[in-house]
Amino acid sequence: MLLTGIAAAFFYMFAFIAVASSVMVVAARNPVHSVLYLILTFFNASALFVLTGAEFLGMILLAVYVGAVAVLFLFVVMMLEVNRVTFRKGIAEYAPIGVLVGVVIAAQLLIVVVGQSLAIEPSGTPALPTPDPAARPNTAALGDILYTDYVYFFQIAGLVLLVAMIGAIVLTLRDPRPHIKRQNIGEQVARDPEKAVELVDVESGKGL
């Protein structure tokens, strides 16, 4: 899809903000700020999808990643109480691996950008031809493929998200700590109704 005029200007604006915020996800020292920058990246990526005609993917990106995954990341980061001093001890040890992964990703992005001018024509027709948008909207066509040909992969993806959610809950359920109050249902149910409420007669003008 070729964008021109004001659409192209908005495309480059959203693309620049998405790239800048994605860099800040890694560069921010505060993990909570990193998650907030990640949410900003998702918002701009969703806008890019809408500009290119994939409005369903844009809305799904907002509903699933911003509304669920990113918020889950934020809650997990806030509840885990990450020790920054301990976390930074392994930076020097894993720095060479991180640099290697960064170089590989940069090389792949360069190949994609340069390869646009050296596009290779497909050898045959695609396995699933694109339907006519006038007869079948892209959202309906995507649903036909997702819930028929790839329904098992869709269920597996949902199972993976469920396991991730359970894992986040398990990580936050630590041993009881003295400064944290926890609910004890057994004591609440077994308490004496007569002692549940204490009435105190306070004289006028005097405190407790």
C-alpha cells in the first residue's frame, strides 16, 4: 500500500516515535518506565497498522498487548521489587552475548531494508490467495484463516498466555513477610460474633 501526502507524514511520525520509544524501553533505568515506553511503542505500532489498512491488527494490538500483556508486565514489575544492585551484577558477564545478539538483529534489519530494492519475485501463486476486499473484508478473511486452518495454533497461543499468567502469580506469592498483611479466611470465619464489633462510648469533646 503506497502512502502519500498527509498519510505518509503521519506514517513517518508514528514510525519515528515507535523506534524512539522502543530504544527507551532498553535504555530506561527504571523498569516501570520501560514498561510505559513499551505501551507507547504498542500505541504507535497500532497506528501504523491502521494507516496501512490493517485496522483489525491495530485494534487487536491495543486490546491484547496494551490492555492485557503490557499491563500484566507493569504489575509484575511493580510487585517483584527488582533489586537493581543484584540485577546489574551480571551485566558485564552477559554483555558479549548481548552485543552479539544486537549485531545479528541489526544485520537482519539492514538486509530487510536493502532487500527492498532487490525484491525477488515469488516462484508461484500463494497458497492462500488474498480475497477481494469488496466481497470479503480483511477482518472476516483473517478470522476464516485463524479459526479454521490455524485453530490449533490459536489454542496453543492461548495456553501459553495462561501459563505465563500463572507463572507471574506464582512468582509474586512469596513466603509471608512480617510487614505484609495477608488475609486469613479461617480466622475470619471462626471469630466470635460478639467480639466482632466493639462499641465505645466517647464523651463529647474528648477523643479515644
